[in-house]
Amino acid sequence: MTFPRRAALPVLALTALTALALALTGCSKPQPVLHVYTWADYIQPELIRQFETQTGSRVVIDTFDSNEAMYAKIKAGASGYDLITPSSYMVSIMNREGLLRPLDHAKLPNLKNVDPEYLAIALDPKMQHSVPYMLTNTGIAYLKSKVPDFQASWSAFDRADLGRRVTMLNDMRETIGAALKFLGYSLNTTSDQELEQARDLVIRWKRNLAKFENEQYKSGLASGEFVMVHGYSGDIVQVQGENEDIAFAAPQEGTSVSCDDLVIPKSAKEVDLAHAFVDFLHDPKNAAANSEFIGYLCPNSASYPLLPEEFRANPAVFLDPAVRARSEVILDLGDENRKYTRVWDQIKAAD
């Protein structure tokens, strides 16, 4: 059986249709793309999809694993990013070096929701070039069944009865800072005498440790390999779902509070879209959903009542007010950082 051949379009008609298609393609506005440079798993995926739908844009995420790696890339001239989430101390450095844009508050109406208690200790309290994104604090997590008579104090690391199944952070400012807070000093001190006292205390604690550790302490605590760890509150919230025996305490002497911020680099191309995303993330409903997903706290006062009661009651998320009053933000100390480096090298070399 033969089928009739479809009649061919006249050449002029085909040419006209092609020209029309090209014209229509040329008139369509390209989809805006927001390039975000952030930590891994640091924005709830559903929020990204919502923002893309609301704005008709596309969000592309690249990740970094340290502030220093991110800074080196931006400093070297990487210009493809519209929004970055460095920690506050790194934000200070980047702003000082002219790498950031000032923010247009007229495009950020949800800034009214940012927690004023946090802004009181923030490094950019007027949010001139950064907006707080996620808060964390360091503290002590432990297995309730394995650590009897636990006391919420940095002195817990003096305990020799835990069989060296204990870790502290492999971070000079955090671990030396823990010793400084226990001794009643500022974790930003530059006093040689105070730093030497902190050094000797950490060396004493070191005798009870399995190791200094930044990554495996989370899974190690969840599995029972470690029974007590010095760690970040958000990390602990994430593994508490794996082991209900895990508890977290912020030491009564105070601790470090740190924040990752939302900043727009000087080289950003989608500046308005970046402002829109910052504002979107500080919508109270979105901030609450993001906090619950990540395990850290978005310092957005209007979002707090929207959080689950269990999340709000977790001391790893909301510090006790008395402890918070004794806590500090780690500052970039410039050339004085070399004092901490020297002390940390001595701690690492000690038996």
C-alpha cells in the first residue's frame, strides 16, 4: 500500500516561517540565572524551587568546603557568583578588601525580621554589606548512657574516666577559645600570658582525647565510637535523629557563636535577583523551613514561633540566655592570629 506524499510548502512560505521563528526567538527574554556559592546542603531544595517559580529564574549552586578556599577563589578573580555565604569573620576581610557590594535595604523589606539580639553582637550590625543567614555555636555533645554525672562545663574535658573516647575540634580558635572561656578570658584575647595558660590547659585536656577532629566526630558519636565530643550545634542536631542517646550542652562559662552571612560580591551580575533571594530567605515561613532542614538557626525573630516545639526546646539551637550573654563571636585578629598559630603548634607537638 502506498501513502500519498505530503505536499511540500512553497519555498517562499517556508522562508517566511523560518524568519518568523527566528524573530520570535530573538524577542524572548533570556531566563535570569542566579549563581550562588555556598556550603553543601545549605538551602532547602524546595525553597529553591519556590523561588525559581516565583521569579521565573534559575538558581545554580556551587559549593565550597572552607572559608579560605572560597576566599582564595574570589580573590583570584572568580566573577561568576551573585550571592555567597561566608562566615562573619571572612565577610569582614572581604569587605575590607573591597570585594563586596553595599546592600540596598529598599529591596530587603524582610530585614525587619532579623533578630536584634544577634545584631547586638554581629560584626555588621547595621547590615550594610551582609545579612545574617545561619547561626551556630560550639558546645559539648555526649551519650547520656555513657557519660554519667555530666556537667555543662568545659571542665568535662578533664575527665580521664571516658577511656579517651573523646574529641575536640581540630580548629585553633575554637579549641583554644574553649580553654580561654573556661579560664574566664575572652576568646579573642591577644594577651601572651592568657594564651599560654590556655595552651597548658588544652595540653592537659589532650591527654584524655582520642584526637582533634572536625568531620568524623559526628558519625563517631552517633555510632558510639566516641562518647563525648566538642562540636558545632548544627552538626549535632543532624545526628541526634540517628541516635536518641545524644545530648548537647553549651558550657556555662560561655562559648563561641558564629554566623554565616549572605553577601553580594562586587562582581555580581544579577544584583537585583540576589537581593530578591536574600529577602525570600528571610520571609519568616521560609526561614523556619530552612532552619529545620539545615539544623542551624536562621536569626529571624518572626520565624521562631513557626518552628516545631522540639526544635525550639533544643539547647543546641537556642542558647540559654545566661550562657549566650557570656558567649562571643570569633573575630579576625589580623597579624595577632600568629599568636594563636604559635600556641596551636605547641599544643599539637605536646605529648
